[in-house]
Amino acid sequence: MAAALVISAPASGIGKTTLTLALARAWRHRGLNVQCFKSGPDYIDPAFHAAATGRASVNVDSWAMDSATISHLISRGADADVVLAEGSMGLFDGVAARGVSGTGATADIAEMLGWPVVLVIDPSGQAQTAAAIATGLRDYRAGVRLAGVVLNRIASPRHEDLVRRAINDAGIAVFGALPRHAEISLPKRHLGLVQAEEQAEIGKLIEEAARFVSEHVDLDAVLQSAASWSPQPVVNGLNVTPPGQRIALARDAAFSFVYPHMLEAWRAAGAEISTFSPLADEAPDASADVCWLPGGYPELHAGKIAANTRFGSGLRAFAETRPVHGECGGYMVLGAALTDADGIRHEMTGLLGLETSFAKRRMHLGYRLAALAAPMPGHKVGARLRGHEFHYSTILAQPDTPLAVVHDATGAVIAETGSRRRHATGTFFHLIAEDR
């Protein structure tokens, strides 16, 4: 049996990730095996979880996944002593229309699994009002149980006393209060936190967070508030079809946004994955039968990608006879050109006619449901694919045949249809699952 908890907050940017990493590392120092998960479509946080625990973390998503898939994914915590699911955005934040098993809100996962919630609350600029917020979150949805709160960015002992008294008077446990501490702030960029693999000092940062949280949070009380959990037998596993038997996967700082459960599902189905680095001017494995370019940060490396002729010529040669698929950043690189934030136009691989620009950034964010009008690797015409889109690029041209009819979570048709040309396909959304 594992002690299971959900770490959430009233909003984004409150400190969920820092607290999750700190708790995981602190309990690991006590000799406990800790397994983390991420609620929602986040490609970055699971890598931080893995750095803190030494165990791979995966996403669970109530909008895109059914309960059987979620149960299968969390079963990897069967041998853990502690299981932590880190939420996204605010506790009840999701989309307006229900998806497969929920709206994508962290509360869906907490209720589905029966795991109590530890709230991170930042009472900056307030005092007793923090108790009203905690009480409102506790009482908003009957099936979601609040374990207690951790206060973050406390200004002074007097501030802590005011907030703590008010929350305790509301019948809610306060597990600890964290003073402001800039040394454990995680660096950010336009798509969220700077990736764990890009931070040489990530180990030291997590260690400092664990030390700091251990000094100010009652770790024993947090553990005692957890649910006792063990996985139930699951009949159906992951609903993901591999795009081929031998998959050449682009993997480096420019191509890193791939959901861990996707790779797990491909391997579980018997597929073999070989990685290559476009930034190191490597071409896809010539023995592979499909090439997959995930998203990432090609806009930060556009000049180098354009100059790496071995990668470009190798990819074009591969695409002469075999399918190549790109997601978001990978889709942009399959296109004709990418204009970076400085307004400089870089020639891309030209397998598709797509042209994109970051000169005038505009955020595109949300769940996507795509009905394929043409096949793409691993999926037939008519397949209904669920995914998530998050980027700041603007489409300058998308001249090729649309790959799919794409709707957002409200059912509205969107312009980012994806493209296909000969053996090349691409989408702006990152695939999470196919409807059963």
C-alpha cells in the first residue's frame, strides 16, 4: 500500500511543482520510494519529477483518457511507498465541455482515484482571506477531499500567524508555512519551466528545496493525511498505436516534447525506438520504417537546424520512401520556413509548405479533437485523435492538403488542421490518445 496525495493550488504559479519536487526528494532521503504523476497535458514537469525521484513520471488526463487508461498508468506506482500527483492550473480548472472522463481538471483525478488534496496557497497581499479561499476549494465539490494546506511566500511571522489562525479556525490543517526564498525559484520561458535536462544545477536546486521544505513543513503530518492506495487490476491498457515497428525519434533540446506514456505504449506494442539529434546534425536511422519529430523549441535553434545539411538531406531522403510525422515544433521544421522572434527567416526541410513566424507571438492553447481526413503514421482515415496544442507561432502559409478536421474542446472548428504531402504529415497538436 502506498500513501497517495494530489498536490494542487488555487491557480498557476503558486508553487505546486516546487513543493512536489521538495516533498518527493525529502521522502526519498528518508528511504521511501516515491512515484510522481502529472495531471494534465504538461511535457516538462514529468522530467523534473524523474530528477527528484529517480523514477519516470507520466501524465494522466481526464479529458483525453478514459478511466482504464488512467488506472493503467498509475499502476506503475504499485511498488512505491508514496505516490504524488501534481496538478495543473487551479484545482478545478478545466475546459467547459466534458471529455472522455472529465474536463481535464486536477479535481477529476483526485475524485476518480480517491486521493486527498494538499493545497499550496500563496497569501501574498492578504491574510484571513486565504482561509475563505481554502474553505471555498474544500467545499466546492463533494467528491474531492482536502487534506490540508501549505502556505507559500509568507512575508513575516505575524503574517503567518494571521493566516494560520484563520485557516485552522475553518477546520483545515496547515502543514507548514514557507517564507519567501528566491534560491529555489525554477527558471521559466514562454512555454513554461526551462526543461530539467537544460539545467545543470537542477539536482542542487531540488536538494535546496527539499531542505527548505523539511524545515518549514511537517512531513509526517502530510504523510498521515494521505490515502492508503494500491492499484486495482486493469483489463484495458494504453489506447495508443505505435506509428511503426522501427521508429526514428528526434530527441534533443529542440525536440523534446513527447509524452512519456506514448513512448511506453509504443514499446509495449513491440516497437523499437532509435533516437537521433537534429541539433547534432544527425539523420534518422536508415533502417527505421517511420520518423517522428516531436515538439520542443525549434524557434530557439532555427539557425542551427537550417544549417545542419546532413539532418535536412537525410530527412528528405528518408521521406522519399517512408512516412515522416511532426508535432508542433516538429511540424514547423517539416515546413518550408520558420521566422524567429528577431524576424529572421530560416529555411526548414521543405517536406511541407507550412511557414510559421514567432516575430508576432500569439498563444495557441487548448485541447484538440481531430478527425483524420487522411492516414498518418499509426492511425487510419476517420480516426478520432485527442491531443493538446500549446505554442506561440503564427501560421503564414499552410498550403498543403489538410490532414484533419480539428475542433477545440468546445466543438469549434479551428484553423490548425495539420498538413499532408506525399509521405509527410504534421499537426500542431500533440497526440495523447485515440478514442476507443
